[in-house]
Amino acid sequence: MHQLGDESVELVVTSPPYPMIEMWDGMFIEQDSEVGELLEAAGKAAEPAAGEDGSTGTDKAAVCYRRMHEILDRVWTECARVLVPGGFACINIGDATRKLGSDFRLFTNHSRVTAAMEHLGFQSLPPLLWRKPTNAPNKFMGSGMLPAGAYVTLEHEYVLIFRKGGRRRFSASDAARRRRSAFFWEERNSWFSDIWDFRGIRQAVPGSAAPVPQANGELWSGGVTGAAGTAPSGPE
């Protein structure tokens, strides 16, 4: 986003590559070659035995997770630079489940992104929980029907909503724009529910972006920001 000026954007909507989701490994490795080495080492490690350097597969996976998020941190820093005071960032992110070596675990991407944004001075606002159910025959994780290795099926993502700084102040000249952005009652009830329940669209890698339905775009540009004619940006 280097081509954008400081405090020149009112809204950012983005869905970055999800750390520790295998389909996005290549993008992170392009940015940091050590990510690939860490993934390979973690995949070969057998818990609980440690490697020659004293680290386990779990340790290496944790380092890999951290380095992937450090790549995303650079994007969040740019978002903080280009957003106007009171501007919004809406980030669609999913957590990841992955088995590396003999170790299976959840990587809580949404909490790591939230921590990074709050560190930059953003204020967290109520998020959206986007349910993306799947009918795949292998949807059950772990041991399937057998306890105690049967894991909860992960079928949701987050749309995290952040505001740069405090509550936005509107001038008298903004009144007309705000009226043009007003919702119908049915739209308000539907779009501002904290749970979205519709299917996503399968993505092809590389070069594809996460789907953002038309109604959601209107929610961002008018509802979240509070005014029609908002200048949005989506970092790639």
C-alpha cells in the first residue's frame, strides 16, 4: 500500500492468507524462506522426543505460526498508516487446524490478529461470526466417532472489525451523507446480526480473493463507516 498517502483511506476490507492453512503455505514461504524449513522440520518431528537442537515439533510449529503472522503484521502497520482517524478495518480471518508430525492442534489466528491490531492502537468492535458449513464426508476431525480424540468440527470464520482511535465525530456537513446511508429496518436486522450463515465460494490459488457478497459491501461502505461515498481500500 506504499502508493497510498497517510490518512487517506476511510475503510479497509481484506481477507489475508490464513497462517497455518496448508493451501497458503507457498505465499508465506515466498516472503520468508525459513517458514518452509520450519514446516518441514515440524512435520518430521515425533512428539514428545526433541530434535538435536532440543526443540520439538510443537516448538517449531509455534515459531512458524509466529513468523507467518509477523508477515501479516507489516500489512496491519500499513493499514494503521493509511486509515484516517476513526477509520475502520474489517478483516476476514479463520483459525487453522493442522497436524504436524504426531501433533494436532488449533492455531487461533483471529486472536493473534486482534492482539496485533490493538497493539497498533486500534479499538476492537463486536465481530461477525461467519458460519461456513461443509458437507464433505471427511468433515469430522480426529478419531471421528471415537472418544477422546474426536474434535469439534471447525465450520466458522471471523470478520474482525476495528476502529482506528476513538469514536468518529461527524460535522454538520456530514448530515446529508449519513441520511443517504440509512438502512431499511429489514436490512439493519439482517446485515448487523453477529452470525452470518451462508456458504463461501471455493478459491483457487494463487491470486484469488475471499468472496465478499454485495450486501456485505454495502454494509462496510455505508453501515460500518456511517457515510455513503466512503473511500475504501483492500490490501493485497
